[in-house]
Amino acid sequence: MLDVPDELVDELVPPVAAGMRLLLGLIPARPAARLGRLGASEQARPAVRVGHRPVPLPPPAQLVSTSSESVKILGLRRLGALYARPGPRVADRRVSAPSEPSGLAALRELAALTTERLLGALELTVTGMEPVDVPGLTVYLPPPPPAGGRYGFAPAGNDSEAFTAALLLDGMRPGLADLVLALARRLAVHPSIVPLLVAPDAADEQAVAAQHGRAHLALAVAVAHTVVGHVQVPSLADRAAATVGMGIGAAAVVLRQTPMPPAYAPALLNKIRAEYLLPRRSFGSVRVSRHRFGLIEGSFPDTAGFAGNGLVAVVDGGAVIRTGMADGPARVQLTVLAEAPPEVASGWEEIVEVSWHATEGLASVLGPDGTSEPQLRAQTPPWPGDYRLRVHARGRDDHDDPDAETYELVVWAAPAAPEIVHRRTDRLGHRLRGEPEPARPARPEHAYRWIRRSLLSQAATVTVTTGATVEQVLRAFGADPGRPESIRSIEADLYAGDSNFPWVAVLDAGPAILTVEYNGFQGSQEPVLRRASAHGRAASMFWNVNALMRLSFAEQGRLLAAFEPGMSAAEPKVDAEPAVTAATAGLELADLVDRHLKGLVAVERFTGYGITAADLDRITTAGTGFRILPFADGL
């Protein structure tokens, strides 16, 4: 930060205060409120994600001429290059540049429409403002570029005019934006300026935020006008746009570092309460540490005991949940209801219901480090009072499959009541309660958990056929056995977007013929299953990313049953076919967890063969697929 003496800051107070009074009434409320809320948001630069790891944005590049007679000018990260050449033969080289000035970086991050609205509101007034004579300021201004250079500017992208002009001027006079920011920071805490920045008491959140942003923007633009007025600006640059742009950027930095006005918190709470609706559901993940996460109003508590129910401990301002995993991300659904759920949900291994008292409301799902995803923060009702929390957990014993551990927290307002344990079946809960661990045989669908980490994780149809050859199965699907293609070429045609056609990969697994459709569903169609099962059996399981599923069974050319697992409408069909009943027995299809994996178990039971990870590897290694052509019967 530039070291500007107090005497110069005092000298700037009268002209800057006068400029503020001239500008304050011109700044529109909505973009001013967006600026004003910067202090309430997280103060962090955005990151670019590479895979699952966030990495910071790279610094801008700098284009520097090697000629001693030319002028060193900043290259522009997204706008192209600003360059200077005195003659036709100059060798240029690209080198790393210093970081972008903080004010310009903050200006870049603002929405271009917000910046353009502010420029439109202030541009004419700034153009007509008389230059301010502050003699002591000139020694802190960056020196002008050497005479004789030629300048070119090639903008590219969708940045605002204010940002383009500010970046151009700072490129010609490096350090100008930093000087504007340094002076705006100093004046924002000056005793004579502080009264002009105080927002009046108000109950309306936008009014408080707008006044907060408006006052600091008026200050920063007035400072920028005073500074830029001392600079000789080439005709290539727009003085007014650069002034407003530097002012907006400096205001954004100062506002991010300035506490919100005292009136803002109650005004924001009033807004949240007025807009709060039930029911509401949020999905996300929370970082578990030391086997814990919680639903917490304030800071995460240091200790919590779980010997009572083995799952949840009530603490001041919330509750802490005991996990099976020691560290890592846990999947959580948070549901807030107006009243108690009508029934206890199925499919969970542990369910405990407790009462807790909210001191203020707006509790968040947090890890012990105090962090979580935004959609899990401040989600409970924004009022103090007594609430019930029903915690659902499954997968706490499945240390070999971290994806299996999931939680649902259900909250509703209710008077304090005794704790209720609705379900207590996992081994961890028994250990924590000091009880003998139950014998829990592995669920049959656990054998198919590898599907979650395979190419079939999101959408697929797996069909298993007995009593047929590969050629017969392909013809049943409507594919020509004599026209194999590489999967790569098929996918290339699909990605090209010229057509959308089904295709299938096939494997002779010995006891059965296995067909796999990546994001396809032909194996769930009745005509295909009838043809495929003409001399034996065929069964298929289809699922997609929208949680649509279909489990189908056919024998000797007859469709026995086809239904969505867990849907009660399928029960009469299943009960009418003993072979289907046997295939689905004990799978708990009414429990919607891992329905597609349970369906694969049923397919295996019915046909005597189930797909394995090794089978999928063989299909992938072979890399051969067959396009499916429509039949005359409409398939």
C-alpha cells in the first residue's frame, strides 16, 4: 500500500467531500446495493477448477518490447495486447507480469451490466466536473510515458467500457489505479469523511445496502476524479470512463474490507423472514472431521457425547452428528418442514429424533472447521424457538465404500419433547451405546457397488439373455451382427450431433449373453425382450440420471413383468409370476436406496448370471459396438 502522508489526505478532504455531494444523488439503487453487499459476502477471488482441485487464476501476461526506445506497456489478459513500437522492426517477447492492481481486479470481477449502469449514471457529471488543484498530489503520480511512442489497442471480449478504459489508462500510467485505491482507503476512515459514509437506519435491506454502496462509490469516484485530473490522458483513452472505472474498482475493494453498517443485520434478517418459505430442501456435502459434523447456529462445539443414542448429541445452538468416516466429505440432505413428517422414512439404518432450542435461527450444516457448501448454510427457520430434528443415517459401517455413507436431517418447529429412537440397526451405533453388535449379513446389492464408479454410473441398460447366441441377441435388438463398428467411431457420430441413434455392446459370457447400452434403453422394450427370450430367458435393468428405472423379465418369448422398482403398481404383476417373485424376494424394492443395484441382483437371480467389473472391462477393451436399426413393428 502506498505511504501517503496525512497532510496530503487532509488536503484532499474538501474537494473529495464536494465531489461526493455532487455524485451521491446520481447513483442508482440496485447497482449501488450490489456494491454495498460486497462486505457481507465471502472475500475471496474466484478459482478455476481443474478436475476436482481448485487452482487460482493465472496472472495476466505482459508484452514488453526489447527495444530501448519503445515504451513498456501492459498486456491485457482478456482484452488483447496494448503495445508500443517506434519502428517497423521490433522483436517482442512475452514475459510474466506483475499481478493486476487490486482495484482493477475487483472491477473485473463485477458484473459488466452493473458497471455499465454505474458508468451511464455518472459519466456526464464526471465529464463536466472541473479538475481539482491539489499541488501535493503530483509527486505521487506515475511518470508519463516517453515521447515518440506509437500506441495500439485491440480489445477482445465482453468487458465493460469502464473496465476497458481504466485498464488502458493504468497500462499507460502504471500505478494510477493503486494510487486511487490507497487514497480511497485513507479517506474512508478520515474523521471528516466518515459522517458522509454513515448509512441511515432503515428496515429495508436494499435501502441500507444501496446507501452503503452509494456513499463509498461516490467517495472513490471523487478520489479518482481528483487523481486522474492531474494526469495527461492520451486521446486513445476515455478520461470519464477510466475515472468511473477506477472509482468503482477502488470502492469494491474498500467495501469488501469494510464492516456492514449496524442497520444492515436487522434489515437483512427482516428480509430473510419475509421471504422464508416452507418446505425447503437442500442437498450437498459437508467436510467431516474427527467423525463429526453438525447442524449449528454459531461456532462448532469442541465436545459432544454419543453414548446415549449412538448418532446425535444436542449442543448449544444445534446438534452434532457422529459419522462412520473419520474425515472426508459426507453427503447430506437437509429438509425443513412446517410440521412433523407424516411417517418415518424407510431405507435408513439409524434414525433418532431430538429436540433443540434455536437462539436465533438460521442454523447451518457445518463441519468442525466451520465450512460447508452454500446451499447448506442458514437454512433452518430464521426465528428463535424450539425445534425437532430427526437424523437419518446409513452406510456408517461401510468403510470400504465411502459413497454409501449418507444422511438426511429433517427439521420442524415443535415444543421440546423426549428423544425418540426410531431405528437402531448399524454396528457403529451399537458400539457407541455399549451394546453387543448385531450380526448383519452383507446386502446382495453391495456386490454391484462398483457400478457407481464405472462408465455405467449415470445411465445404462444391462440385459442378460440365456438360450441364445450372440447373433440371435443382436438381431433381437435390431442390430446387424455382420456390421461391427468401433465404439469410438459410434460415439464420434453421436457427439457430432447429426443423429441420435441407439447402439449396443455385446459379450458372450459363457453361461449367458450380456448386452450393455451406455445411456440407452432398448433392452427395456417389450419387443426386444420377447425376441431375445424366444429360447430361454431375458432380463434387463434400465436406469438414468433422472432416477427413472425399469426392471423387466421375459421367458420363452413372453414378457412376465416390467416395472419401476419400488412402485406399488408392479406388485400384482410380480406376485402373478413365481419366477419374478423369487428373483425379487428380500430385495426391499420399496426402499428407494440403490434401486438399480437391487434390480441387477434380480436380473442375476432370474437368468443365473450377473454383470461383473471384469465383463465391463472386456467390453471396453474390445471397443466394438453395433448400431440398432428400427424394426417394422416400430422399435
